[in-house]
Amino acid sequence: MSSPLISVVIPAYNHEKFIGAAIDSVLQQSITDFELIIVDDGSKDNTAGVIKSYRDERISYYHQENQDAYNTINRGMGLAKGRYIAILNSDDVYSTDRFEKILNYMDGTDTVCVISDVIPISDDGTEFTDPAFGWNVWHQKNRAFYRQCNDLYTAFLKGNFMVTTSNLFITAEAAKQVGKFCSLRYLHDYDYIFRVMLEYPGRVKYMSDDKLLYYRIHDGNTLGEAAIIGRQQDQELITKYMLKKIPADLQQYVKAGSERLVELEQELNEVRQVLYPNEGFNGVKAAASGLAKAGKIWVKKKIVG
């Protein structure tokens, strides 16, 4: 297609079980003026076979040796010809009216990037509806803070309620201006949305009342070293983008104070362990339990996705 309205980029890796549902969710959109660019990042399963089984002239398929998700997305975006660019990880699923609702929302405004709310689903597509489910607790906490502060940038410093690169819908012009995804394996989506907000203040919007994306949370998760690396990257990104909003002559105070607050929390936990070794640290234990649940989900999603 010479000039489609929307370019959809699917970075695919070892998702033979899910890639069909992802592709179908694009082909079944109520808006049909799009191209679908699928970049297979060296899958070892039958992902390629599933993709090649589709016969739709809007689909373009590319294969490469494994280069990680951010490089795969960057390649796909570099091939895009559309006025808008949408990303869909190969295990996630769009609602069939996602493009229509987003375009209607953007119509007549200067909005350059839109994200929506998401629906968490299991491997078999079952929705996780229990409010006490660890991921739901984490996500609703971030949404509540957004509603409280009513400022997108501030809310993102509290947590990544965009959740995933699959949630990005951006003009091609803005994507070109912002540049490529960075080489963070776990948090390239988080870094990217901050850069878009800095480049286009007030022109990134959150359709908080519209659940237009099904976000896959996989079974059999394990909490491992990646959870530590991811949180270290999280600390670095939050520090970096918090300071971006602070005048240069005040940054040293904010940085020093923030670092000390983190140290104090660690010291308090250590002191409690010494003073109350038999009390189980209910507060810390409960927090750790919640962290473990959220961590298992987060790590598996980032490694697989």
C-alpha cells in the first residue's frame, strides 16, 4: 500500500499460540485503511508458519535474527508508510473498534499520541476481573493517582499505566520527531512515552474510560533476576524524567533528597528486622507478597513480550 492511514507494527517472537489472535484483531478493525507490518525476531517455534498462512495484501512479513524487542519495533516503524503508527505485541489483542474510537477522539484536536485503558487476560483469553489480583491492584493504584493529580506526566512518574508498547497510537510525524525506542530491554515503552510527553507537552492523551486493548498475562511466571534489573532501570528512568521537569539549579536538591528517602526506607526495614524479629513484619511482609505477585507477572510479560 502506498499511503495507508495507519501502519500497524507487530514485533513477533515465539508466539505461535497467540500471534493468530493478534493478527485477527487487526484485520477485524472497523477501520480498514491500514497496513500490517510483522517483523519476526528470530522465532524458533511456528510463529512464521502462522503468519504466512494469512492471505491479505495489507500484510508485510519480515524475518530477522533475534535482536530484542526494541530493535524489532524500530525496524517495523522504519518501514511504516502510514499517517499514524500503532504497535501490537504478538501476544496482545486489540478491541475491534480501537482505531475507530482513537481516531474519533483525535479528530479536530492537536493530539499526537493516544493510549487507552487495558483489559488483562490469561493465556486462554480469560479476563482477570478479581480486584484483588496483584496486577489489577497495581494498575488501579496508578489510575487512581492519575485521577487525583489530573496530570499525565506526574502520573507516569508514579507508575506506567500505559502498561505496554501495544498501547501506543502515535502520528508518524511525532514518531519521527521523538526518534527510536531506546535499548532498555524491559522499559523501552516507559522511556518512550516520557520522551513523547516532553516533545509534545499537553498533546499526549489517555482515554481512561475506554478499554481498547487486551493485555496478555502469561501463566507459569517466576520471579527472577530480571525483576531486579527492571526495577533498577525503573529507578533510573524515574530519576531522569523527574529531573527533566526541574529547573537546572534545583536538580541537585531534588536528586539528593529523593535518594535519601529511598535509603531511609531501606534503613527502616533493616531496623525493624533487628528490633522485631518475631513479629513477622506484617507491613513489609504484605508489601513483599504483593511485590512478588506483581513481579512474577511483570517479569514474564517483559521477557516473553
